[in-house]
Amino acid sequence: IRDIIKIEGFTINTSEETVSYQGRDIDLKGKVFEVFAYLAMQRDKIVSKEQLLDALWIEPELVTPNVIDVAITQIRQKIDKPLGITTIETVPRRGYRFCYPN
């Protein structure tokens, strides 16, 4: 896994769990950070909830897929709304896609 992911103004540091956009730090922690970073690494690919659960949770069968919806909502509240951009696209019945810049 790459430690630093750079995408058009975003710097995602997976080893330190930090995200910044154009030099401004964004507060994403825990699974919300992991979902964001994972989608960024799979940039432009559609990732299903099942793929996210399998990749990020030790025991995905013990977690409701709703945790992904909650994480995506948090990403949109902490990144997309304040910055006026869209980073994660919902692909109906298929999953999510990191679509910035779109």
C-alpha cells in the first residue's frame, strides 16, 4: 500500500491517517478515513459495499453494510459540502466511486 496518495490538491497519508486539501487539514478518523483512502486508491473504479467491508473490517460479517452509508455521509459532510466539490459518487445498486476531479 502506498503511504501517500496525491489527487488534484488532496494529500492522503495512509500511515499517519491524515487528509489535506490544498494545504488545509481535514478531520477524518478511523473507518471514515479508511473508506475515503480506499476509494481514493481505487480511483474511478466502482467499489461495492461488500468489497469495502471485506477490505476494511476484520470480521465483515459482524458489521451491517449501513456502516458504509454512514462513512460516506461523513465524508460528504466533512469534505464535499465545505469545499463545494464531489469526491464520492454513489452508483445505484453497484457501490461507490471516487470521482474527484470530475
